[in-house]
Amino acid sequence: MESKTAVVLFNLGGPDSLDAVEPFLFNLFSDPDIFKLPLAFLTQRPFARILSRRRTELARAGYAAIGGKSPLLDNTRKQADALQRSLLEHGAFEVFICMRYWNPRAAEVVSRLKESGHTRIVLLPLYPQFSITTTGSSYNEFMRECKHQNYRAATKLIHEWYDAHDYQQAIISSICAEVAKFPDPDPAHVSLLFSAHGLPQKIVDRGDRYEQQIRATFEALRRQLAWPDVTLCYQSRVGPLRWLQPYTDDVIREKARSGTRQMLVYPIAFVSDHTETLYELGILYREVAAASGIKHYRVAPALNDHPRLIRALEKLVLTEAQQL
């Protein structure tokens, strides 16, 4: 019998209840790939405990507004199921989900892979653009668990896939479908914002290639769309540090001052809907837009299980699997 190739989808994870918000944040703030502290073996956990407690109330409000939990696992399961079906036409594959900060986490997933005897693994981050804070962190945690559990398998990591043709075409089709819902759907009368998750500037300055790849994605989409008014901006900044700019909320206000009355926002760094797309863009920034005088504001959904996204993921897996 042909042995199955395991495909592991990396994603962030999200709390599955309001009670899970604080421990989810604790896991996030405990990540040494994001929060590099002196004497981390002594300071990391106390730092994570303090910060997670401070941010729990605000984060709970966001999750409460979108149904009391993160929809990220449900959306990732849909992607995994669709990818599993598409891969069955090409051989023996089994798709797993591995979340970084909530269940199922790397320890559980590695244990399942070891128990089932998989000897070939393709690691596929659901982050099109590489960053040490996303793909890098997920990969490091997964490999730490492999070492801890003495699990050895031939492993290939897909580092980035922002330039995948089907991925970009899925975004374009999503934008075209959404703009048609405006009272005046002429792109000349709609400001298009590509909003990416922010990153502290100091991480970019250390050589992280996330910003470079976000901009490359943006430029490719801008060329193909030929939209008259299109802007790249960044959301989700926290704390006093300088983050990638311009900030999405500032751009919304600036566009309103210049006369924009119709605005479409696309979450360029995300392929799965979760709190940053549904709450931050869909609720908080909608309020900013309305208060600024923008009459018609829409957020295009993330791709989720869009057929062309699944096609892009399928091609990525098949290419890497050939090298195992």
C-alpha cells in the first residue's frame, strides 16, 4: 500500500470560547519568536501572564461581537476538507491542521503523525507572505515538537506563496464580486484599500521579508486590476512601538477628507476570516468610516475555501511532494 503524504496546514488559531481568550493570549505572548526578552527562561512567562491579563477584556469584547469565539478553526477545517478532496485525485495525501496558539497545537499534531506512521510531510502555512512571526514561528514550534517526541520524517516547508497565480486570481474575483454590491459599482467611484496585518518596524529592520512580500502582492494585484484609487495600509498595531505604515484607520479618515464616499477594503494578508477581518475591519473600522463621512463601506471576505485558493494550495503541495 502506498504510504500517505501528510499535509500540515499552519495557522494562527483562535479562542473557541470567551473563557479561552486569556489562555490564548498567554500562548501568543509566550512566543519567543515574537517577544524576545532578556533571560527569557525567567521572564517570558511572567511577561505573558501580565500582558494577557491586561488585554483580555478588550479582546473578549471583539470575540463577543462576532459570536463568542474565533471562526478561524471552522474556516481552516473547510479549507483542509476542500484541499483533501482535491488532492485525492493525485495520490495518497492526508491533510492535518496545526494551530500555533490554540488547539490543535503542534504537540498534538506531531503525536498524531508519529502514531499514524507518516514518513513524508509537506508543511503549508496559510500565510501567503513569510514572516518569522507567522510561518517562522509555526515551523520552529513544529520542529521543536518533532525533536521532543523523537519523530523523524522527511519534511518540506513551503516558505511563501504570495505570487501564486491562482491565489491572486481568487483575490481579483472576490474584489470584482464585492464591488458589484455598491450603489455605484464603477471602480472610478470606489476607493480600494488593501489592508495587511501590521508588524513592528523593528522586526522589519532586522530583515524580516514580510513587508517586501506584502508590497509585491499589492503591486501585482494593482497592475492586474488597474483600479484608479488603490492604497496599501496596515492594521492591528498594538503598544507604543512604531509599526508598518500607513495605518488603515488613518487612511480611511484621509480618504474621507479627500471626498471618498464609497470604500472597499480587502484583507490582503489573510486567507481565512477571523477577528481581524470580521471585527476590526468589519465593525471597528466601519465605525471610523461612518464617522468620517464615508456612506458606503464594505469589507470583502477573506478567501476561505474559494475554489481558486484551493487550486493554488493543491499545486503548491504537489510541487513540494515531488521533492520528498
